[in-house]
Amino acid sequence: MKNLNTKIPQVGIFLVNKIDLNEAKKITTAQQAADVFKAIEDFNKTIDCYEQFYTIYLNQNSKILSVCCIGSGGETSCTVSIQKIAQGAILQNAQGIILSHNHPSGNLAPSDQDKKLTRQIVSAMELFNIKVLDHLIITSDNYYSFSNNGII
């Protein structure tokens, strides 16, 4: 019989800097979401330099639970982990998410790859009953909303 005192690793799950949901910002429009993303200092500082991909996690009342940088890359692309997006949503019991990435070129048009990735994320989140509410492409001057343009 093996020793039952063997140390077994455990996973701890906790949220750093949890906020009072009564004070949390509610997002109901693409403009509000764009404002949140543009308020992120690291995102805003490099918006014209290289691509970054962020996710806003929302509760059932569309209040912000958290914002997470999912990935950053070069001038024309960014590696995005769908697993990381899902993990963040599940750990926080998020009911909705809003995706965002920037186009340093200033071009707001979604690429075929942007559309494909969005479809993949929507499909993956459906497995967990988590709604992808929007995907924004942000430039220093403006934004493009997948939801407002009927893509989501």
C-alpha cells in the first residue's frame, strides 16, 4: 500500500482585485466597450505599434467582471488562445464576453482571419453557454463593431 501522506498538487482559483458589482461599469453599447478598451493604458500606448487582443468579461447584467490581455503580436497579427479566453470566462462565471483587437495600420475592415477567429470563439463559448456579445477592431481614431455590422 502506498503512503497516503504523499503531497498532491492542488489548484487554487481566486480573483485579484475583485470589485463591488454595485460599482462595476455596465456595458450596453459598442461605444462603451470601445471606451473601456481605449482606457487600458497598455492597449492605448501601443495601439499604433503592434496588435493586441483583449477580452472584457461580463456578468449576467452586462457589468464588467474583469478585462484580460489574451495576446500580443507583431504589426499585422496576434496569437490568440481560445482556451485562455474560455478559462477566464469559466473561472469568473462570466455570462458574456466582448472581444477586441487593434489594427496598427488604421484599417478598420475585418480580415478573413478576423472573421474566422470570431466564429471559432463564438462556437467555443456556446459550449459553455457564454455569449460573445461583440468583437471590436480598434484604431487610434475609430472602431469597428462586428455586432453592429451583423457579423455576430
